[in-house]
Amino acid sequence: MRILIDTSVLVDIDRGVQKTAEKLKEAVTKHTLYISIISVEEILTGANLCEKPAIKKARELLNQFEWITIDARVAEHGANIRSHLIRNRKKAEYPDILIAACYLAHGCDLLVTHNLRDFANIPGIQAIAITSDKW
């Protein structure tokens, strides 16, 4: 299974939430885990606001996953998502639109997050909470 990990889950790991770390250690033995380049940017922004050891720690965390970059396919999916939301008068934060576009463009099977609500208005996304036993 191809699983995209949302930034909210990475924040948990960065903060030392043991339950989340254990869940991901188990998942990596069964599945391929990805993160969006958007999550990379969000985590590194937070690390840059802290002291130097935080940047090194953040990079070590991020390098444990395969990164999905923004390319033409992602941009096209992002445009489709955004226009769908506008037409239907729904909202989603732009970083979440791009994370969802990465998911769709790369054929991911599941998005793991703490913020199901953030992806609820985006069609085609199978999102579950990190705490779920369904993955």
C-alpha cells in the first residue's frame, strides 16, 4: 500500500509522541510511506524557527520517507481540486490542496493525518486518522 503521511503526523513525531512513532515504525515494514514536499517545507520552516539542532533532527525525520515533489501532474491535480472546491463553495487550505494533489498524482492508497476535516472536501482522498487500526 502507498501511504501519504500528512504534516500533522510528522509534527507528532517531532514532538516525541511515542504512539505515533510506533505506529509508523510498524507501517514502514508493510507499506511504502511518502510525504509531500509541502510537508517537508512546513516541517523545515518550524525547525528553522528553532535552534540549529532542530534543523538536523527535522532532516533526519524527513529523510525516512520518500518525497513527492511538485511537478506538472501534481499541478494539474491541484487545479482540478481547487476548481472543484470553488465551484462547490467548499474550502481547503492551499497546502492541503497540494498535499491532496500529490496523493492523487502518485496513486496513493491512503492519507494518514490528524486532521481529517482538512481533507473532507477534497474528492478522491481516502484519509484516516493516525489512531485508526485500518492501516
